[in-house]
Amino acid sequence: GNQIGAAFWQTVSGEHGLDGSGVYNGTSDLQLERMNVYFNEASGNKFVPRAVLVDLEPGTMDAVRAGP
């Protein structure tokens, strides 16, 4: 489940022009238009996914946190 969630966030991030650290590098105003649907803007012009991921297996969450 969380691996699918991580793949979803990677896809959505790419569609919105975000790099792996959450910084906007897009080229279109359309990418920024609905950014707040999926992301909160944090300090340093970084965008953070609006998600809560829960798993009883620590290895799964470690892999998600270490991902892009």
C-alpha cells in the first residue's frame, strides 16, 4: 500500500514540476494553479505532500522516506 502511495506522490510531484526535494522547477503556470490540492508550501519555497502514511513494518516506511 505505501509503495503505491509513494509512486503516486512521485508521479504527482513530477506533474506539478517539483524535484525530489519539493522545490518547484516547472515551466507552466498551470502546474502551480492547483498545487494546494496535493501539497502544502513549507519554508524555503518547498512543497510538502499532504499525506499521512502509516505502516507497522519499519522497513517500508524507511524506503518511502528515503525515496525521491
